Amino acid sequence: MFNRASHVTTARVRAADGDIGPVMDLLLDDCSWVVRYLLVDAGCWLREREVLISPYSIKQPGLLAGVIEVALTRRLVRASPAFDLPVSSAQEREFMRHYRYPAYWDGGGLWALGATPYPSVAPLPDAERGISSYPVGMHLRSAKGLEGFEVRGAAQGLGQVEDLVFDELSWQLRYLVVDTHAWWPGGRPALISLAWVDGIDWAGQQIHVALGRPQLKASLSYWGVASMESDDEALLHANYRCPGHRA
């Protein structure tokens, strides 16, 4: 199943013993395009402080009435290390040590040795939780910060990013939701796979893909992601004449 980033940033995070706060943003790594943290406003009880919540701690995929339940206590969250934005590699390592989580970048899978962060990770004994070297060149990026980036292909603009679609099990980004109305009056949002991205100009806020406007016009109608199945994805990729998702 898939979900939109905008749905998560309208949710609240709830610990075993009470509310933590609303989700403000998602932080994703720019190598494997996986959501690594929920940035949560805990100011209602932690004096204007923001905290990071890892998908490792989420009890189950999906939202329940706009609430994300985590296998944490507010006491543990209160004692979590402070950080700055952008989050540094040293701060990430300290975060992993505090929660006794395995480093997601260690082991070859999207989540250490696994493909998903589920079920919730039990704290590891001190002797088993060494933190390996941080991947060279990897950065954490704001999901909201990608909104408004121009998507360009075949020497012309295709639209602007208005949302992101991710897999609820792995938390890996799968598609950009692109607003095409600037050049296609009465047009519809288009899904563009992260597998089709040729490059990102972070300073210029541009995403480059090997697609053209005729492909977007001929693509399947997109109005939501909750009911998308593998067959729908296959049709979408065939319609674009582009390869499918790369895990």
C-alpha cells in the first residue's frame, strides 16, 4: 500500500503514555530515498522543542484516524538528544545510541538487514549495537522542502512537485506527484517515479527526468494512491514506456 507525505504531515504521534505532538515534516535520505524520521513538534509539553521519531518505533504501517502510534514512552522521548537542522551524521549516531536502534545504513538492506522497519525494533543490548561509519555523500532532506521543485524533461518544464508518494511498509519514496496545470489547462496531477529521475539540482530546485509532455498527457489518470496495486503500477510504467521501480 502507498500513502502520501501530506497525509503523514497532518497526523499526530502518540506514545504508550500520551500524545507526543503533530508531525511537521519528513526527513529522507537522498541515496535510497527512504523516509528516516518524522519531525514532530513536541512543544506542547517539551517547551517549544522538536523531536525525531524513527519508523523503527512505529507499531504498524498506516494511519489510524490521523494518529501514528509508536512503541515509545514520553520519558524516553524527553531524554532524546538535541539536534539541529540539517541533522548531522554525528547527531544521527547519537540518536541511534539513545534509542538502541540498529543503524539503518548498516547491513545492505533499506533498514539495516531488513527491507522494512517493522515490527518495531526492540532495544539492542549495549554489546550488540555498534554504530558503523556513516555513508559518504548521504544527506537528510526535507520532504516539504521538495514541494515546489520544478520537474524538467525533454528541454521543457513538466510541472512542480506538490506531494510525494511512499510505500507504507518500507517508507521508501516511489513517486513525485507533479502539478501540470501551468502548461496543461484542465490537466491532472501526474505520477513520476523516482526511478526515472536523472538528477536533482538542489540549489536551482530542479528535478530532471527523461520524459516529455506528450507522455504525461497520455498517462493514466491519477486521483489517489491508497488503492494502487502492482498491476496499476505496471500499467503506469508501460504507459510511460519507462522501467519500473528499482528497490
